[in-house]
Amino acid sequence: MRKRVDTRLPSLVSLYEAVVALSGWGALIAATRAPAPSPEAVPAALFLLLTVALKHEGFQVARLVTHSLGGVAALAAVLALEPPLGAWVAALAALVFLATRSPAGERRFGLAHARLLLFGGGLNGLMALSGAWLYRALGGRWGQSSLGRSDLAPLLA
């Protein structure tokens, strides 16, 4: 008995990857175009280096799935640098990390790897911007030197 293989699945996965990648990178570009305070390149670069280093120190639980503290550093970048700069740190850290990792047996910098880079960076940027929006919508404030009880709900979201 022959099994029927659903040939639509790869095209749906590709469509999902494309939508997430375009949404994430598009949201980052749109957020960057909005008026904002001048970005500080040195702190952003340090957060980027910290995030990538922490991702490299993570442990792999499955193919292309690594658990690390990189997300905590990216979240700290969003809180310290404010969006969109903190979201750029999250997106670029994912892009750099994935660019330096290649699954065994796969060509690095082929079409599949490029799709993975764009998807991973776009997803992280989109999550950072979405989290920042939710934080602000729940009453979170940017540029604080300390946190109080009123900041607990936005931070937990």
C-alpha cells in the first residue's frame, strides 16, 4: 500500500516563512523610520555581541533548536535601548547566530540557509516589537532607572 504524501506542506511552510520574514523585517524598517531619539551605536553593538555570545553558549535540544540566555539579553536590549533599536539587536543577533551555524550536510549560504536567516531574524524582530508594543500598552515606560510594582504587569506580559 502506497502512502500519499501531501505535496502542499512544503509550499505552505515556505509561505509561512516568507510571511513571517517579510512581516518582521518590514515592521523593523517601519519602526526605524518613525521619529525616535538618536540611536546609541556602542551600547547596541555591545548588546548584539552579548546576545550572540549567549546564543553560542546555549545547548542544542533538536536540529536547529538551541536553548540559551540570548533571549534574555535581547529583551534587556529592548528595555534599555527602547524599540526599534532593541528589536534590531534581537533580529540581527538571530541573523548572525544562524549565519554561523549550519546543519551537518547542508550547504551554507544556499537558498534554504538564506530563507532560515531571513525567517529567524524576522521572527525575532517581530517578537521584540510585539513584546515592546504589549509592554507599552500595559503601562510600561521606557527610560526608567528603576522598576516599581506598577511595572510588574507589563514586564510579565
